[in-house]
Amino acid sequence: MEPIKAFSNVVIGQFVLTRIPIKVYVDNRYLTITSTDDIQDMHIGFGMDEDGQMHRFDYRMVSQLLVGGKPVDLDTYNKAMGLEGGEDSKEEEPEEEPKKEESIQMSEITRKVKVAREKAYKEELLALKDKETALKLKQKELKAEPIEDGIIREAGYTWEDIKTFGDFQNHISNLKVDKNIKTGKDVAKAITLGFLPGWVGNVDTAIGFLKKAINQDDAKKASGFIGKLDVDDELQDIVDDTIEDNFLKYIEKFVMSQPANTKIGDDFSMNKKLQTYIAKEFDERTISGFEESVNEMHHNYTFGTGDIVKNINPSCEHFGSIGVIKKIIDLPNGMGKAAVYTVGNSGATYKPGMGLTKTLDQLEKYNG
């Protein structure tokens, strides 16, 4: 082999691997090589000076190395490696005797490089064996998982198993997982076996799930717990979109805030929850006192389909909205009547075409 003419990143890297302190002598100063990252590039290296600053250097400009405190120049390195054609082919003079000692030291260093490499390979093999063992253990645990009709079922997985708010919260949180169970074929199996409601595969958020749940067709609603989440169609008719959206946010917050170990009673009903929410929205002042004063003002006037009305309740978010009544409905639990009207004007919280439902006490006939 031909002797090297410059210290390359490969040569310097051999010494770095031995973990023996190494420096390069460039531009009349030594730069410390801190790790193999400093010499990754085959053309430009980096070294740290005595002040801790990093400097770039060209390998061709390195005149010698300082390995473990011992200087190693190109001639010394070529001799130690037994490379032919170097200056060592000249007849040695007596004063060159100390360089033989350096050559011996260099040989010791190169043997350390070999030992370090062998140790690194051994450690890498051991790490691979440990990883293989861990993977085999995981594979064994997976095979031990209970399987029913090709679908892995975890404890409390089915919606029919919901007994506590903690169960409900877990299902709500895992909607994205349920939506992406392996393949569409597996989802179909889950639905067929009753593990999932048919529409769960199309939702991945709590609000999306609850919206689907309360709008189930009364004639086709699910049995068990899922059925309890449905709202009767007649009650749905009296709820405008804004009230429904706010109610869904309220229910999500309510469900997720309950203690996990709290049991969901057999009397749990989304119908009751909605009725309670509506009663809270139309507070006692609105339902009783305000209604009486307005009825007195209107002389007990009864609105009818086709009438144009205006919202006159200043505490209502839709105050000032004007629209045509589509129908008059009875509120649950004897709370009175409400009008469903289609908005015809624009405001900060309403716009033409929006459907609103308001108790009659909040409305007056509009004559333009």
C-alpha cells in the first residue's frame, strides 16, 4: 500500500473510536476532536480550541496529530502501519532512533483501534439479540390475546358494556380507534356482532358521536345504552340548531367531567337531559313573569302559522330577529308553547333562512 499523504477523516476516526484523547495540529495550534461527529465530512473537519470554540479545518492542512499526548506525524504513522514508499525507506541515521520508539507506540495504538472495533461489534450483536428476544415476547403476548370472530376484544370494549361514566369517557376518547379498526371488513364484523353502532364508523369526535346518537330514528334506534342517548323525534322538532349545538357541548362537558367510577343509572335518559337543559335556558323569569307581562300586553293573543313575529326579549341572543312562523309547538313538562319561525333579517347572531324556536312570551306580532 502507498503511504498516506494527509490525515483523512478515516485515519483520525480510528483514533477517536479508541476513546484516546486526540488533537489535530492546524495553523500553528491544536484543535481537539470531541467525537466522530466532528469528522463526518470527508473534506472538512471541526475541532475545538483551548477556549471551547469550534473551528473548521481542511484535512490536508493537518501536519500532525496528538494522540494521548504523543505527537504522530505522517512519517511516524506510515512506519507504524508498514506502508511502503514513505520517507522511512531512506537509511536511518542514529539520531532517528527515538522515532522507532514512536513507531512502537503507534503500533500499540493501532491494536487498540482493532480491539475497540471488536468490542463495538460485540456490543451491537448483543443489542440485536436483546431486541430479538423482546420482539418474540411481544409476539407471544399478542398470540395470547382473546379473539372472537377475528376481532380482538378488550375488557369493556362493547358499547353494551357501559356501566359507569368512566366506561363512557373511554369510548368517547377511543372513537378514532374504533373508526380505524384494522380494515372496513373488521368494522362491518364489529357492527354485525353488536360491538359498535352502525354509525360509529363515520364519527371520530365526541360532538359528532353525540349528534348522531340523539338523532337516531325512533323506529330504528339501538337497544340498551345507545338507545338511551336518543332524543324523541317530537322533542327534536322543537329544538332549533343553535340550542341543539349548545346542548351537545353541554352534554360532552357533563359526561367528561363526571368521576370515572360513578355509575350511570338505569333511569339515564337523554330526553330528560334535554328537557332540563331547555328549562334552564328559559329561566323562571322568562317562563313565568316575562310571559305574563307580554300576554297582558298582547291581550292573550295567540300566534298562528304564517304570522310574522319579532323577538322582543333583550336578554335573548337572537333579540331583534324577525321571521315567519312555521308552526306552534307545546313545550315539555307543561312549560307552555313555543313558535318555530324562519328568520328573514340579519343580525350578529342570526341570518336569513335560520330556523329558531322561542317561547311565545319572547315574541310579538310584527307589522313592519
